[in-house]
Amino acid sequence: MGRSACRALLVALRDYRAFDITCQRVLTDNGACYKSRRCARLCQRLGLHHLRTKPYIPQTNMMVYALRLSQ
């Protein structure tokens, strides 16, 4: 992830933790900042499984809701 994307992820995780919400997976698109080694290292360090949506398929936007509801 680019620096700003990594920072945004860390801020979001900290906010979720304040509400006792733990994250195990991160769902992103296939943007270059999410395919980077920096993203892979951050997710590995945080113990997150990084999932990516399929390109050019807007129906995968609903995956976020399905993942959230399955927990």
C-alpha cells in the first residue's frame, strides 16, 4: 500500500479496536498500492489475510457486506 493507504488501514484498525472489533481479513481492489510489497508486509505483520476483488466486476462490492454479515 502507499503510505497513505497503510496509514488509513492502521487508523481504521485502531478505531475498530476501540469498539472491540477485531479484523482478520482486508478486502481491497487491485490497485497498485494494494499489490505492493509494503501492503503484503503490513498485512503479514498484522496477521491479516488480504483478499482482492476481481477486476471490472462491480458485483464484488457486495462482498464487503457478505463478509461482514458472516461473522
